[in-house]
Amino acid sequence: MTSAAAEPEVQIATRPRRSAQLAMLIFAMVITIAGFAQVGLARDGSLPTGMYGYGAGLGVLVAISYVVVARFAPYADPLLLPLAVFLNGIGLAMIYRLDLGTSRDVQLARAQGKNPTGLWASAPNQLMWTALSIAAFAAVIVLLREIKVLQRYMYTIGAVGLFFLALPGFLPSSISGSLGAKIWIRLGPFSIQPSEFSKLALVAFFAGYLVNKRQALSIVGKKIGPLNLPRARDLGPILVIWVLTLGVLALENDFGTAILFFGLFVSMLYIATERFMWVAIGGLLLAFASALTPFIPHVQQRINIWLDPKSYFDGGCQVGNKIINQIQTVAACHAKGGTYIADSGQLMRGLFSLGQGGVLGTGLGQGEPWRTPYSFSDFIFTSFGEELGLTGAMVILIVYALIVQRGMKAALATKDNFAKLFAGGVSFVFALQVFVIVGGVTRLIPLTGLTTPFLAQGGSSLLANWILIALLIRISDTARRPAPQPIQDEGMTQVVRTQ
Amino acid sequence: MNKPLRKVAVAGMLLLVILIINVNYIQGSQADKLQTDPLNSRQFAQQWEHNRGPIMAGKVTLAYSEKIGGKDGKEYQRHYNQGTLYSPITGYVSVFSRTGLESAENGLLDGTDKRLALHNWFDMLVGKKAAGATVQTTIDPDAQQAAYSGIKNQTIRRGGAVAIDVKTGAILAMASFPSYDTNDVAVHDGEKANKVFESLNKQKPAPMLNYATRETFAPGSSFKIIDSAAAIESGQYNKDTPTDANRLLLPESGQELHNSDGDEAKCNGSPPLIDSFAASCNSTFGRLALTLKQQTLENMAAKFGFNKPTEIENGVSSATSVYPTKPLGGDSLARSGIGQEVVTASPLQMAMVAQTVANGGKMMKPYLVKRVVAQDQSELVTAEPKQIGQPISADTAGQIQEMMRAVVDHGTASAVLAGRDIAGKTGTAETGIGGINEDWFVGFAPRDNPKVAFAVVTEGPAGSSGAKFSAPIAWRIVQAVH
């Protein structure tokens, strides 16, 4: 590690690990089906009919994915697929548990006028999206044999990514808007959240661009104080894309995704150029951006709620210097002569949900996670926290950590710089996404809407994350594949390792 | 690129480690706090699952749970005996909220308190729910009944009464009128409960307000106990010091501060303080307030517990009785001396004043829970009387006791109570609203070696007085105490 030229050696196991992968896939399936069984047993005292259908459906999909990986990416990291299946599976079980059509306790709560949130939880939909996602996963593994193909089309991919990212911002709110953010494209019964895919596209574009320009970016152009800035013509395109992206996200009120893209650019620049300066500049820009938050009402609300959630419970209304809570509508607040600020009801209910779970949880199907709005999507983590307790919540976080770690390992192992940057970028962004949404619902940081990868209900997110896993599997397969045998066999050769 | 990649990998893992730590903090150490957060409505929905222990007053059961075996966690129904009579004490459990002792002692009543878990470790091991403990209150059922019926029959609008054990501070009666039946709000059906709450909230005066502790009234002449305490403690007065009882013209407006308790004839010349007190001469005490100055009265009132809420049990506290801290003009200062205009006090506050005087100057913390007993008869909580202040010396207290006896012997209460073993101070404050008077009687019994201190307030029409309206109720309460 003394010189930059001598990269540290990464230990690579260059043999297929099919049986390990299979064993872990079966394990993930067993947990999922046990989850379904427990939901039924807790609620009705019998195994739910859905268990067989969903179990069989998921089983077939998993079998297909296993065969595809074993056939087309045999050297791939054996852990990535089972981890994704595990999260997808328990997510499906939780959505099934919260689905009004299948959950007796949610039906009962609705009958009692308690306003459960299972109304939009839809297990059949999520199973359908799982099927589509695994099909896309298989297609990527089968069709994309070399990750480098993406590098070839980087400008196209980047442009398409940016276009779809920007599209909802220019569409009428009736098509793109929901809960204050304009991030959707709705066509009939289908709705797509393009930022999920743009995220992958922009990582590919940046990886390609930075691989080409990384030498140039290290050339010092101007010096401003302690900062050695690269030449404008090298840095320019990145800055343009960066400003465009963040501008679009600000326009769409999607600050969670903005944080994600910001982290993405900074981390990838740092990896590509190996210069810590980029992190420092990123920090400065972040400080500057946070100084602007008081001028963005949408963001300021989130920060107020985060700092003092109790004051805003079920609607915070500012009258004079005091904030009165439980003023549920803007009109009711105006009637008191106040200004309606924000509502922390969802955040607080999420925390109550976690508190209810405690260390061991209430047991799947035995809690009341449906009390939290969007308990099946944005707040699915607190639903798990309630029913599986701290124990289950930690398992989920550790599985996320394992995915990040396996992704980073693939990045370290691969020799191709594009693949390295791509894998490193997506893995870090994956970690950042989990941090922003789970940190948001656990009141570690202000809450911004992002999907909880693999768990939350939502097709776009599921599809994009399965494609991400497919790409990581492709990269790790390439990295771990043994070098092709020399054509001329010169008989027994003693291999000497030199270092 | 592997070097920065490793660092980014570490950063990514660090983010997840931070999440894990945070989740541990929330679900590991904050869980209890979140579960009992007042904003958390889950706890109310789950309370029907618990076999809540009873709340008792002596041998009388005030609240108990009945197993009805309903589905969906609605296993138990809470019942209240004479809910209307005991509502200020028990409070209630509803699907939306908890109040009173039901709230203060919730953990012990429903069995979730850690002290009970210890007693039920085997049950806990086999997944059985801990049985709730029994809360034994300090209330004397007969005194409570006397207080409530007394007020109900007398007042034309609202009223409250508190009786306290002089030596310990234990609350023997705490009655409030108008009241409501706690059974009506303790129904399982949220919609039904909501309707009851809505209709109760519409009624005026509000039946769910505890007029014994949570509402303040102008104390009127009963505040003269505090004036006298401040005067004697200042060292410039004793009960026999001659005072100026002649007509008092207010310093700013020049209007007369009328003597109106029916003893106007005695209020002239320079009677000793005790006689002015017995006759309740406004002229004397208005003048006394001007002489002693606002700061002196404010300090004495604060020592007796004014200007801050008094906690009775965990989360159950009184409304703040007020003696103004902002500088008063001369007229207002004089009126403050007779407990009018700017001064307000809860019945509990005035009962504490009487208790302090009767207890040789030692103010005891008022409390409602005598003991809490687990189902295996082990005592979990035993109340220990606690002195919370000594606003006046034993000597001052003795002099004021004598002054309060004089009120009954030959003063404003003599027509009603003469010859009875009781002492006190009357108070009649004009509210200026619909001609209604706040009629007080604040005191203690027996006259010598007092055991019970009390404050009774009722509302009567113009011309009513503390002596006529409230003193008889106080006498009935005192007789009822065992």
C-alpha cells in the first residue's frame, strides 16, 4: 500500500459456489414461508391459504433465478441472490400481512373507523412486480455478458436517465404528483418512479465518464486557497450534470433522492480521482445547502418535525409563539388565527410502532403496524420493528450491510475500472438510501421519502434493485472467473507468485 | 482505485452501523417511554386486555374490572361504583385517554409496572399477564358523600370541596360538582365514547372539570388567613394588635372598600386583629395589604403553595392558584388583601392553608394513594407523609387557630356554627357575573387538637355568603369523617 501503482491484492475464490448459493436460497425461502405461516397462525389459528400460492409463486421465481445465475454467472458471489430473495420475501410477507384483502385485523380496524393504512397494501401486486423484477434480473444476467457494454453507451444511458428523471417535473401534477413530491409517471393503472432507474443510469454514466477522465481530472488547473481544482473543461460536464440533476430534484420536491445523487457524485469522484479534496468540497457544498433550508418550506417542515415531533403531532399550528398540536386541518388552524406548520403524526406513530415492538417484537401478525400511515411502503421498516422487534430490525439492517459489503467486494475484486467504479458507486448509494429512509423513520435524521430497498411496496424500486443485484452479480462473476487457460499447453508449469 | 474504494466501503458500512445503534437505542432503551407517551393512543386500545386491579376507598370499591371475554383484546370491562361521586378521584379509562388515579397508577393497576413483574416472574416466564394491583385511596367514603351531596344541594352552579388529614396530608374527601358518570366514558366502543365526550364537553359548567383541584375561584375573605399569617410573621402584629377598622377609601379611585359580610357594625374604631378577623372587616385587611406591601403578601402566598401547581399523585396536580406577581396599583393591592379581583385559589389550595395552620405551621404534601397491594398481598407502595414546607411558625399557627375559632364563636360563622366543635374562616367573593357569589368556608376540626382540615366552595346568588352556604357543608363533612 505504499505506492498508488501497486494496488493491494484482493483474495478471490475462483470456483463456482452453486451449492452454497442453493442452500442459502432455500434458507431464505424457508424464512419467507414461515413468515406467511406465522401471519396466518397468529391471526386465524390456521395456515393461510395465501401461503401456498405466494410460496409456490416465489419458489418458482427463485428457482428460475438460481438456474439463470448458475448457468450464466456461475462464479458470481453466492450471497447476493439469497440476500435479495430474503428481503423481497419477508417484504412480501409483511405486505400480505398488511393487505386489507387478506388481513382480518386490518379489516376489523377499518370497520371500527380506525383508519388503518392497509387500504393500499397489495400483496398480489407486489408478487406481480416481484415476478417482473426477477424476469428483468434474469434477462440482465442472460443478455448482458460484459458490464463494459454499458460503458460503450454511457452517453445514451446518461441522457435517457436524466430525461426520465426530469420528466415528472414537467408533467402536470395529476400525472406526476403525490404527497407534495412530483416524482411519478402515471399511465392508467401503472405508475413508475423514474428516479429509481435514473439512479442506475447516472451511476453508469458517471462511471464511464470518470474512467475516461480520471487522469485529466488529476491535472491541476487553478488553485483556490488550499484547493487544487482541475481544469474547467474536465470538471465542467460533471458540474453541469450535477447542477441539472439537483435542480430537477428540487423542482420535483424530491429531496431524499437529491441527497442520494449528491452522495453518489461525491463518492464516485473520490473513488475515481483518489483525492480526498472531493469529499471536502462535497462537505462544503452540503453545508451551503443546509444553510439554504430555511428558505425551502417543504424542507423546513421536515426539519421542524424532526427536531420537535411532539409539538406537531397530528398537525402543528403556530399561534403567536406557541405551537399547538392536534390541529388536524389547515382550516382549523386558520380558525384559531394561526399558521399551519406541519404534521408529525406519521413519524411519531412509526416511533410508537418501534416502541411497541421492543426487543423481541409482538410477533408477525400480532402487532398493529397498520396504525402508521404507509406502514407497507415508506414505513415498512417500523412495521418490521414492531412485529419482529429490535432483533428482526437488526437482522434486516445486517442483511443490508451484507449486500453493501458484497457489492464493495465485487468492486474491489474486479480489474476493470468501469466495473469497479460502477459497483462501488451503486453499493455506496444503496447504503446511503437505506440510511436516509431508515434513519428518517427512526428519527435519526429528518424524514425524506425514499423507498426501503426490496421491502417496501412499489414496482419501480423493486425492479431497479433487482437489476442492481443482477449487475453486481455480473461484475462479481467476471471478477471471480478464472483467467482463460492458455491455448498452448506447455505441460506441467510451476506457478510462482511474485509480488 | 482500491484505496479510496475501501474507504468508501467503510463509510457505507458505518452508515448501517449508525442505524443499528439508533434502532438499539429506540427499541432497547426508549421502548417503555414510547409505549406510555401520552400521544400514543395504542396504550388505550390495549387496556381492555388487562385485568386492572380495583381502586378502593376503605372497604368501598370505587373501580373494578369485570371479565367479559370479548374478542379482539376486549376481555375486560371497567366499572365504577358511584362514578359520579368519585369521578374526581378515580378518573377513568377510555379508548382515548386516562385520567385521575387510573392514569397516575396505570402501570400498577394494569400489571405492566416493573415492580409487579418481579412478583410474577413465573407467570411472565410462561407468558401469563401480570394481574393488576389494588390501589387503596385515602378517601373516606362517608366524608366524600357528605361533601358531594352538600355541594349538590346547595350550589346554584358549581362547587368543590377538599378535606385533608391535618397530620399527614392524606386527602379524605375531594368532591366536585357538576360531575359525570365515569361509566359512560369507559365504554369499549370508540364511537359511543366519542359521542359521550362530545356531549359532556358541550355542557356548561363543564362536568368533567375537577372543581376541587383543577379550577380556581376568588377566595374572598378566606384569603385573610394569609394576610394574618403575613402580618404576624412580619413581627409587627399579633392577634391582639389593634387595627384600624374605620372606613377605607381606596388610594387611587377614592371609592370605599365596603364591609359587606353582615358585620359592618363591628368594623370601626380600632379592634384587635382577632376581632377584625372574626368580623371579616374588609377595611382592616385592605389597609393591612397596603401596609404590608405586595411583596410580603406574595411571599407568604407562595410559601403556602400559590403560583405553582401542587402535585397530588404522579401526573395528577392542581391548577395554579394565583397571587399576582406583577406590580399592583393601590386599589388592586387593597382588594387582593380581601381575596378579590386578582387573587384566585383552588379548594385544594385553601384546604392546604387550613391544614398548615391546624398542623402548627407544617405544610404536608396532599396525597390520594394510601397503599398499593399486589394480588399476593405484598405491599408495593406505602404512602409516607411528607412535609413540604413551613410557611409560618407554630406560634403564628396557634394565634391564627384562635382567630379561626373566634369566627365560629362570635364572628361571621357564629349564627350557623356557634357551639360546634369546628373552626374556620368564611369567604364571600362577588364574581360580577350574573350576581353569583363564591361562598367559602375554610377551616379545621376539632377546635383543639385538629384532625381534619377542609375548604368548601359553593356558588350562590347575590346575598348568599360563605357562612350560610358553605359552612354547614363543612360541618357535615367533619362529622362524617371517621
